[in-house]
Amino acid sequence: MGQTRPFSAQRLDRPHANRTGRGKTLVVFVTLAALIFLVFMISLDTGVIRLSPSDVVKTLFGVGTSRSYLILFEFRLPRIVISVLVGTGLALSGCILQSVTRNPLADPGILGVNAGAGLIVLVSAALFPSLMGSLAMPCLAFAGAALTALLIYVLAYKRHEGVVPTRLVLVGISIAAAIDAAILVLELMLDPDNFQFVVTWMAGSIVGTDWNYVLSLLPWLLVIVPFVCCKVRVMNVLNLGDAVAAGLGASVERERIWLLGAAVALAGSCVAVGGGISFVGLIGPHLARRLVGARHERLIPAAALTGALLLISADTLARCIIQSTELPTGLVVAVIGAPYFLYLLARHES
């Protein structure tokens, strides 16, 4: 009893601990935002055609040359903005999936959502080549991701048990493997031009290089991200387990369906514009969790910032590693993400 702290002392310590936690979280948010801005400015001057920092500043303020304006506003800025939006969406999608499935290895690419979107894009390329590169592609990719998620959910559902998170992950991995096999077969049906486009898209290339793609992706995030922020307390409760969540009054299956739908919508719309980029939805939430903890009030914005920083950095590296050409952004992310995934897998099993 002598080692037990008085109740009044515990209550006095709690506000101080909360203030310390909020202060640390604010520092993390400001640091991530500053890093995104720094990489953003570096990315503006990255590419085959170099612009001096003064030319970049002048062009941003409307006093640059027509050549600088064309390079920045018609080519680089749309791609940079898309990389930030796609990184944000994929990281949030992975964060939601990890919360709903209670599996730290969950990711829209691993669960087959990206593969479902890619399959529909591939079929469209084979049957309707004129659709490739058009603004119809985000809708097609979302439809493929949604159908894949619905199939996974139906196969993982048991009447008396509902959807067990472990079964959901295993079914998702199986469906992803089947879709990847189908994609390999269908690629042989494409003509050389569409084959090259699809291969580049599946490797994770930022295909949207104009503002129309930004405008096609932005509404998805503007609608879904606020919805996800409103569900942070629900995700905190779901992390306690289905039985505890139900005991606390949460409608487990209904909330899980809504959250899975949000994750699929984010992943499908982002993959449509950014290609088959994997690991952002895995790495972003994990890094954010290490920085701010597991409570979703802090984890959601931290994961969004981390995902944006990861993808804009990877896209910048992809454009400057080999100056005469561009590497697929997804390849750079995979070089970073694959070893980290193996580390997480070994740590999860140990």
C-alpha cells in the first residue's frame, strides 16, 4: 500500500501527461508538414530540365518566363500534388484496414484491392483502348477495387461469426494471388503500346500529369477523409476486439462495413491515378504509430502526413536517380517497403 500513489496525485498528473502528449504530437505534425514543404520545393527543381531556385520563385509569383511556367504549372506541379494526394489516401486506407482487421500487416496492396483495380484497368485496355489515360479510369479502378473487396468480404463472412479479421486477411491474400495470375494472362492480349502503358501503370507510375487528374481525385479525398476523421473513436473501440466493442454499444459489423468501404474508396481512387503503388499503406501507418502512438485521433493525421511525405520523396527520387529517364515511383517505394515488410513480418512472428 505504501507504494500506491494517492488518487489525487494521479488526477493531478493526468492533465500534465495529456499536455505533454499533445505537445509532442504537435511537434511531430509541424515537423512532417515542414518536411513535406521542403521536399515539395526540391521536387519543383527536379527533372531533366533544371530550373534555378530564383526561376522557381519568380514563376510561382507569376513573373517567370513562359518556359518556366509551362514546366512548373503544366508538368511538375500537377504530378507533385497528385503524389501528395495519393500518398495521403493510400496511408489512410492502410491505417483503416489495419484497424478493422487488427492486423499490423494489412495493406490495400496485400489484401488485393490494388490488384482488383488493376484488373479492371487491364480489361479496359484490352477491350476499349481509347479509355486508357482518360478520366474514366479512376471510376473503373474504383469499381474493380469495390468488387474485389465485396468478394473478399462475402468469402470471409460466416453466418454465426461475422467477419473474423484473420480470415479476412487470408481470403484477401488468396484473392490477390488469383487476380495477379489473371493479370499475367491478360497482358498477353494487349498490343505493344497498351502493354507498355499497363506494365508501367502496374509498376506504380504517377500517370496523372495534368490538373484534370487532380480534380478527379480531390473530391474523393474531400468526402472520405472527413468521414474517416469522424470514425476515430469507433476505430479505437474496434481495436479492443469484437466482443468488447459490442459490449460498449458499437455496431461492429455495420461499422466495419462502412470503414472497409472508405478504405476501398481511398485505395481505388488513388491507385487509378498513381498506379499499382504498394507498401505506402503499410509503412505510413506504422511510422505514424511509432511517432504519435496508437490512438486514432492522432494516428489518422500523422499517417496522412507520413504517407504524403513518403510518396512525394519517392517520386522525387524516381525523377532524379536517372536523369535521362524516370523510374516508376512504385519501384522506389518497393525498394524501401519490401525490407520493412520483412522486418515487420519477422517481428510479428517472433
